[in-house]
Amino acid sequence: MEKLVTIATFDFPAEADVMKMLLEEQGFKVALADDNLVRLNWLLSNAVGGAKLQVLESDAEAAARFVEENRRHTRRDADASQKPEVTFECEECGQSISFPGNRRGYTETCPHCREYVDVPE
């Protein structure tokens, strides 16, 4: 049985549900982890790293690209007054990574090593 890997995290399970449906429409096999826990007690979202979007390890790279492109598209449509993008080095793999400014202070998944990273304020 192939291993599931987390490709993205969400503070709101509804956002994870939408992305799950979009990925499934593209033919990916997708699972959510900790979404029900966050739904029941949203205060635990930061403690557990949010709702996790998971795919088969062999599909991780393609699915992560799809999620990132979708997030970029959503960001382009968002209000231009958002905080500037934050770029920093992953503490685990040392690669340079960027996230939208509205993710400052949240936990995300490094697109290179798939480890959780804290986005700097």
C-alpha cells in the first residue's frame, strides 16, 4: 500500500474540502486528516497543524503544483492590500520558500521536503 503524504494544510476545513474536490476532479486520490478535529474545535487548529490535504506519495509533486497554482490564482483575485509575500529558508531542508503574506504566523508544509514550517511574522 502506497504512503499518503501531506501536500497542504488549511486553517479552515471548508477550504480543504474545496481543494480536495478540485484535486479529485483532476483524477487524484485525496484524503483529509484532522479536518473533523478542527471542525469540532477550531481552537485546536494550530496545535494539530490545521486540516491536512494528503495524496499518494507518487502523486505528491503534481498535486502540490496544482494546489499552489490554484492558491496563486486565488491570491491574484484577492484584495491587493494584503500583506506582502514572505520568503524564508526552510529549517529542515534549507530551501528558499515563499508564502502569501496572509499566512504569516501560521504553519504550512514545505513544498520541497514536506515538513511543517512556521511562517515568520
